[in-house]
Amino acid sequence: MRNELENVCLLCGKQMIDRTGSLNMSNNGGNDFKIRHKEHIIQNAIGGRLKSDTILCESCGSDLNVAIDVDFLNILSSFTEKMKPVINKERNGKSKNRINGLHIPSNQKILYTHNKVIPKKPDHKICDRLKTITLYARVEAMKGFRKAKIKELITKNSDYENYKIQEVTEFDYDDLVSLNFSEGVSDFNQKWSLGFIKIATEFAYLNGVSRVDLVRTLDLQNNKLIDTGNVFPYFPIGVFDLAYENSRHLIEDTFPSHTLILFTSANETGTFSLFCYVELFSTFQFYVLLNDNYGSEIHEIYSQKATKNEKTELNIETYDYKELISLASDLEINPSEFTIDQIDEFRHQLILAFENKQSNYKVDKGATLEKYISILSKNIAMRDCNKIDSTNTFSELLPAKYILEFDEETTICLLLESKEYLNDEGSINIKRYRTKFVESDGGHGYKTMSTPIEIMKCLKRYDAHIRQYCHYKFDIFAKYTNELL
């Protein structure tokens, strides 16, 4: 583990100091130090709020931004460009992203830029049946393109002089526009993997994992982050996760969100494999193996909204006493702590709690799972009582047809997994999330398995299933981002 007094840069290993202390160090002849840098663990450009000045020095922070962040964020830009009005960024810069894509009905290559879908280059299509000529070009290029193209066509065929001319300078953004996620990106796999490696490594370092223990992601000899074939996709190998992922976009109030989980899974040798689960926008889900032979157990989780909180005004002066009590309940403030003579202080505390709630982006994954388990149990009970059929939807959003397809063994696994998530006192055991699942042992029993280790074992065997699942997640997120426009 990292020494609490250790204050060295993750990448270069040099001692870090505040900028205010650098002058004194220089005057005393010290030069083997680096200036602290406030690093976003999840990049600011995608709404990351978790940051620390104990991770990287200024120069290494700048180097990693150029070497990894720029490429990684460009890959994600086909989604983040559409989310600009709602993304939870601490600061906004001018975007220069221009995303390639295709307008499917016309088969025209397009560019998505500044919330507009425009033709990538001038082109034309002739429909002899309708006697039309459709011209595709940007607004600033259309006049010159039309003049030259129509002249050229009429020279070849005088009949075209009687055709109706249609100009298209912009396409409507709808489901008939496809933006390229990876196509045309050189070294896509490496750029994509290094983005997740950077996030995972910084989160581990933030939570006390030492540089020497980050053997699968950090090259100490060359002071750089490395890809050792240690990044692999998550997919729901257990039935609980399968049901959850099928409906979480309907259940979660905080969709889409970012989640990081640093944890260990026991090896047969008595040591542990150290993993970091990285999930961006509730969609891009990967494990990063940090160490195959880690010495102790660890579990840390961070989850946050990726979008801005909606700001609403609180006109508390208009609230009567009953409304104040109701608001206090929502804000988890105990009214009995205030006497009637302290009504002004009561209102003041309500205002402070309301403002704090509006500025809080953290997500309580335990509360989310507790809500899901409650809904799931109710849905299964309704199914077993024949109160639903495949033509309707359950009262609380789960797709009825999906649950109806579960056989008895699958349903038992689902209920067992739900039970395993609950501690003796009934609270959620968050340490199971994305780390373990329940599986039938082939007989009449069930066993608990390590999620990342079992996924690693069957990556090739389930390649088609993984691709299908990833496409499903992309489609859900794409529909969400499309609705923002």
C-alpha cells in the first residue's frame, strides 16, 4: 500500500510541492521536485468531478493529456458533442470536434459539428422517375456547387434542364443518422484501452495503491502508462446483472452516470488480483487488471452523475408548516430538533440542505440497487401470481416479457443473488456489485463466482454475446443523446 506520507507523482515518481512553496525550494537550491497538479480522475470533458492534487505533477499531467486524454475524448466525442447542453463540466472550452457519419436514407457521408448534421462534401443524386436533381453541400459552398454542377449535367444531357433542383445543406438529426464511434480511428484499440488504464490507475493511486504495485499499468523504468492486454469488457455473466442492465436506464434517476470500483478477487494461491471497474455514461463498461498478485484486500467505490443537476428555485417563504415538514423529510432533516420559536432557523437549514442537494453529483449505488431489488421482487411475485402477461408492462418499469422468459432455475439464481446483496440488517452489500455473481453448480446447488475472473475465462467463447451486449448498450445511450437534440 502507498504510504500516507508519500507525496510523489504517479508517473515520474518525483516529490510534489505546492506552487507557493516552489520559490522557497528554489532559493534553497532544491530542484528535484515538481509542482502539484489538480487532476480529474474522470476527465472533465466528460463531466468528471473527482479530482485530486496528490496524483500527478503539472508536467506529467500535461504529458498524459496529450498522450492519452486527447485521443480518448475524441473517440467519445460522437456522444459528448450531443450532450454539451447537459454534460456536467466544471469548465467549458470551445470544441473543435467534427464527427464523421452517414445519413442512411441518402447514403451521404456527413459531418456532425456544432449540433448540426451537414454534408461532408458536395455531391448530387439524380432521380429520373421523379425528374429531380438533389444537391448536397454546406451552405457556404452550395451556390458555387449548384452553378457548376447543373451546368455540367445539362452539357451532358439537355433533359436535365427541366428537372427540379433540390438543395440539402443540413440533415435532421434522428435515428437515420449514424455517427462513427471507432471507424477511421487509427490505433483505436490502444487509444481506447489507454483511456481506461489512465482512469483506473489514477483511481487506484488515489486510494492508496503504491506505484510499485501497479505492475500491469505503470512502467516504472520509462515513467509511462502501459497496455499489457489487461483491459477487457464487462458483460452481464450473472442473471442478476443481466436483468439489471436490461432495465437500469428506466429505473435509475441518475442515468447516465460514471462509476469506478477498485477491488480485489481472491486467487487460488492465497493472494489477490487487483481490478478497477470503469463505467462511463452507464454504457462503456470495462475492467482493468492492475496487479495479478496483490497482497491485501481492498474495496473503494465512486459514482457520480454525468449530467447537470436541474436547478430549481425554492420559494420557502410561501410554504406553510405542513409543506415545510414534507420538505424536511425529503431533505432528511428532523423537524423535532427545532422548536416553534426556531422556525427561521428551521427554514435556513432547509435552504442550506436544498442547495447542497442541488450541487451534489454523487450517486448512492447502494440506494439504486436497493430500489432495483425491491422492484424486481415485486415483479417476480406478480408474475408468479399470474397478474401479468407478456402484453403488458409491470407497474414499475421492468419489461414484462423479459421476466416472463426466466425459467425456474434462472429465477432461483436471480432471487438468491438479490438475497446475497442484503446484509443481515437488510442494508445493501455494495461490495458484491460488479465483483461477484451466483451460478448454478450443475446439480441442485448454487455457488458464488468472481465476475471479472469468469469473464476473462470466457472472452473468446462469448465474443458474439459481448458484441451484441455492447451494441445494445450503445443503442440505449445513442437514443438518450439523440433525444437531447
